[in-house]
Amino acid sequence: MGEDVETLKRRLPLLDYLRQHNWTARPVGRSEFVGLCPLHEETRPSFYVNTRKDVFYCHGCGQGGDLIRFVQLSHHLSFRQSLTFLDPQTAPAVDASAVLDRAVAFYQQQLDNYPEALSYLNQRGVHYPALIRELEIGYAPGGSLRRHLTAQGYPFDLLRQVGLLNAQGSDAFYQRIVFPLREGKHIVNLYGRSIGNAFAHRFLPGAKGGLYAWEKVRHCPEVIVVEGLFDYAVLRQAGFDNVTCSLGTHLNLDQFLQLCEGQRTVYLTFDVDDNQSGQQAAEQLAHRLDAKSIATRRVLLPQGHDPNSFFVQGGDARQFKYLVEAAHP
């Protein structure tokens, strides 16, 4: 393992990796470069790279290390996941993404077998079969995934490790609609929404990844950002293809940087809650994006609504388009 890591670092120097990801810097010595820190927001450069030692250190956030450590911090990965991220050939024969793929396929098969799950999707305004297939929406009835995957040869410890089983060895998702969260072709997490009132939602342990379905919209000049996956689904169903989802009001670093790629207008369509939490989060995010010269507009839904409830309670594409056109900075 040690030789593999050192070979990887020699093949991909830290400075080259950073420049491939649009980091700009100026030389401050024979073997040092300085630029803005990619790990946190700052206005004065404090992120130093020493090309002789092939390491970095940020005087602003105090983080430092080599290429592997940078990938761990920037993508919220473990050491092993970072190696796989940089060089997929280092992935073990059976990795977490492969197990999650099998779990998602199983959940998709279960959806049509449980009328209560289809009824819940219909209640949430999601009823186009083609869209359900495209988003790979499934249903976790609970009590059967462990048996299904272990019968296919997946070890119990691996299922526990990726979070598909809880501490007691039972299925982690129980009576939940399940959405897979992908980055490229790889599943990085699962989102489960309970069809009852006992639980709201949950993710598997680990990072949620970037903006949902970002690859579909990254080149769009205008992007609509919503909080939740059911908001995303009803907008897609209504014909809005330039939509993505932040999986909550607080964006992680990867998601924020994705919105900062290129020049675009971002339409923030967060929930209009009675406690104003959604609108406050949208205002704060708008200020952060404005500081990066990204134009923002805040879409104001009727009081107490999110995009999902707006459509479920009778709103249509024409009315939503009007709200988008009326959005203000």
C-alpha cells in the first residue's frame, strides 16, 4: 500500500492536481506558490504549496498535508476513498458503490410490489413512470435487504460498513422511499423518506456528495436550486430541466463551488417557512454567491409552501414560471 500511495503522488503532483481543478497561484519562492484556499472562503491568499515537499498548508484554516489529505478534506472522504477517487484501479474488488448499486436495484424492484409506496409518491405529486425510472426511485420495505444481499455473497460486515444495516444488523431503511445520490456513475449515498409520520428522512453515514444531478445542468446559463428531492422531482415532471437540489438549505463546499463554476444566474427556490429559516438560508447563500460574482435571484413561493406543495396543491408550470420570472436579487 505504501508504495502504491507514493507512486500515485509522484505521478500526480499536488500543484498539478490543484491547477487541473482551476486553482490559481503565484510563486513566492523557488519552490512555493500561494493562492486562495480551496477549503474555505477567504479574500486574502493564505494557501501555500511547497513543490519540493509536495505538501500544502493554509494559514487561514490551519489545514495541511499532502495530495491524499487534500482530497480527504475537499471531498469529505476517508483515506481509502481518497485513493479510489484519485485512482479507481486502487478500489477493492467489492466496493461500497457496487453494494449501493445492488441495493438501489433491489429497492426499485420493490416499488411496484407495495401499493402504499406508489400511493405516497402520488400524494407527493410524483407519478410519471419514466421520471421515476430515470431518478431510480425505489422503496425499502425493511426486513428483506440483508437477506437479499447476503444471498448474493456480500458480507455482513460490508453491509454494516456502508450503513445499509444498523447496529443491530437490521435494514437501515424501513418503509422509506429511496433516492440514490450519484456523482458521475457512482452512488455516494442514499436518501430515504418515510412514507409514514414516524420519521422525516435520513441519509446513510458519510458525505451526501455534490448538487443532485449536477451534470445535467452544469452548462445551463440559468439554474434553479431547490432544497429537497421531491421539490426536484415535481419541477422535472413539470418540464423544468434546469433544476438541481442542494439536499437541505446549507450547501457543503463542493456544492458551493459547483454553483461558482462559470457564469450563470442561480434561482434560489427554498421553502417559505413560517419561521423564515428557508428564506434566511437563501439570503445568506445569495450574499456568498454574489461575493463570487454569481448572479442570484430568490423565487418567492406563497407563504408556507415549497415547490412540492405548490404543485401538489394545484400550481402548474405556467404559474411557477411566472414566479421565476418575477424573482428578485
